Amino acid sequence: MIRKSGLSAVAAAGVLSTCLFAIAPLSAQAAPTAGTVVAPQATKAPDLATATLRQLAAHTGMKFGTAVANEPLVDPDDPTYAQLAASQFDLVTAENVMKWDTTEPSQGQFNFAPADTFMAFAAANKQTVRGHTLLWHNQLPAWLTEGTWTKAQLLEIMRQHIVAEVGRYKGKIWAWDVLNEAFNEDGTYRDTIWLRVIGPDYIAKAFTWAHEADPKAILFYNDYNIEGVNPKSDAVYAMAKTLRAKGVPIQAVGVQGHLSTEYDAPDSMPANLARFAKLGMYSAVTEADVRSVLPMTPAKRQSQANGYSVMLASCLLEKKCISFTVWGFTDKVQWVPGVFEGEGYAALWDDTYQTKPATEAVRRLLALAPNGKPRGPKAP
Ligand code: G3I
């Protein structure tokens, strides 16, 4: 269950945007010497009115992504879903089809057909892929959760699953969410089948096996409510520091970014991303959305725009923040109403594919951000 970060703090986005925009002219211009003629700078900035998000993001060096669901991609009554998924984003994450209940529905019997369909869509549209997710406590098959396992058995089940899935897409996936949501809000380990049967060692093993299966993939720990500095992100930071000191290949932290207009913005997000960067780690916003209690009002729409802006600006400001992914791009295909009764309107496009103040805020931030080198390792 996703708790809330949130964002009544309109000011935060303003402060971040100001910092961000202040950087642009400094890095873009050299001081002219006396007598020289300063030619107008060639600007490759795309046209704000017509450019897609992936075009607007390209000059920043940061990838801009979305989660994609398989079913609507082939819905003959809704060609807009596939069109926007293909045209607006240069990075995609499978919303569900790479999770354990789909990929290993019976023990040792792998079903990669839906994931292959998703991979083919990404390849056809020249999109980089984030793999999501190898270990989680949700969307596990019944044979796994209802079985009785010794520590050795469950470790072997875990190893085989990781090796099979990562191995299948070796060289095709830029980054993997190896471990998802392993902490409680107070920073203690979440009680999962992995922790109960194996103990905390399962974490190091998972990253080690994933790295062996695809040494070039960027390996992420991914969680919600770790955007800012708080007890949960402190615990993730401590875990990452300890594991990295032991040589475990945990290379990046994914802050999911499930916000709500009911709660304060994660104002300490730049500081949080910076401390992971100091550890030598990449970061990414992996599942951004900003939901509201319905009905919407102009103030809530503006608050939503600020939520997206705070997260995007924080990522743009931290050069080791390599990508920004929204968890679904339309309210038509969005997980929030199924989990939070009476809430919704969380995506950048509404359920009839109309844009919102948040869409425009994101587009402006991308357009105004300074040019930057490609972030993170080269995509396959
Ligand atoms: O596939 C079955 C289908 O056979 C069945 O008929 C139908 C009936 O409800 O359910 C379908 O499964 C649903 C599945 O999505 C695929 O559509 C599940 O009920 C539903 O619970 C599941 O929800 C997903 C949720 O994770 C599960 O926890 C959401 O789509 C997905 O957006 C969401 O994503 C998670 C990230 O992976 C991790 N972080 C939080 C994020 C939001 O919860």
C-alpha cells in the first residue's frame, strides 16, 4: 500500500525551478571578450508547443519514461494509448508483465510471452527498457506463497527465477528493479516471505545473482515514500552503504514518487538524491504520479502540477538521477482508483487524453532545463 508524500508546498517547486533555471545561462555562455561579436547561440531546443516529452527531455541527458500495460496497447477502440506510449517516451517499464506471477506462474515453468510482447513494442519504438521487478511481496504466484520452504529451497527458487528472467533479457534491459518495497515506514524490514524464510541476506544474494546474469544492467533498489529524507529513506541509505562496502552490486535507488495532493511535497528530495550520489549511486524517479481526492478543483490541479515539478526538478538538479518515469500516462489506465477509493486524476493526461496544468508544467521544466550529457551508462 502506498502511503503518501504529497504536496501542498507550492513554494518548493518554485524554489527548485529557480535553482534549475539559474544554472542554464551560466553553463551555456562563455564571457565575451572586448571587440568580439557574440553570435546568437544556436539553440536546438525543440518547439514547446509541438514537441513530445521525449523530444523535450532529450537535451537534458535524462530519459523520460512511462509504465506501459499490455492490454490497452492492442485495444482497437483506443489507438491513442499506443500512439502516446510510443511517441511521448524514450523509456518504458512493464506495469505488470515482468512480475513473478506472470513470468513464473508454476514452479520452474516460465512464461515470458507477455514480457516479450512488451519488449517488442519498446524495440519497435526505439525505447530503452527498465525491468520491473524481480523481488517483491506482491503479485507472487500461489505456489510460491502457499508453499512450505526451507531457507535453502527458497534461495534456490529465488536464484533460478532471477537467473532465468534477467538472463532472458540480457543485453536488452538498461536497468532492473531488483528489489521492490522491502522496508516499512519506520525503516524496519518489511515482513515478507523472503525475510521470514531466508533472513536479510536475501537482499545481497538477489543483487549478486542479478549482476551475474547481466553484468551491464543497472541494479536498483526501488521503493515509495523515499523521495525525501525520512526514516525509511535513511534505512535504504544505510542498507545501500553497508552492501556497497561489502562489494554487493547495488548501483542505484529508485524513488517511486507516488504523491498525493493531500500531503506535503518531498522538499528534501534534492538532499536525499545527493546523499545517494555521494555513495556513488545513480537514482531515478521510477513511478511518478500525483493523485487527488475527487472531485478535482483548480487548486488541486495546481498542486498536482507542483508535485510533478518538485520531483522532476529534483531529478534534473542531480546529475546522477538518470531517468524520470511516470506510472501510467493517462487516467484511463491507472492503478490509483482501484486502491484508493474516491481518488484518481493522478496521471499527466486525463481519461480522455486531455492535458492538464501538470502536463504543461513538466513540458516547461524540460524545455527550460540546461543541456546535459546523457546520464548513466549507455542504454543497450
Ligand atoms: O491479471 C489479472 C486478471 O487476470 C484478472 O481478471 C483481474 C481482475 O481484477 O486482475 C488482473 O490482475 C491485476 C493486475 O494489476 C493486472 O492488471 C490485479 O488485480 C491488480 O491488483 C494489479 O494491480 C497492479 C498493482 O501494482 C499490484 O500491486 C497495478 O496494475 C500496478 O500499476 C501496480 O504497480 C505497483 C508497482 O509495481 C510497484 N509500486 C507500486 C505500484 C502501484 O501499486
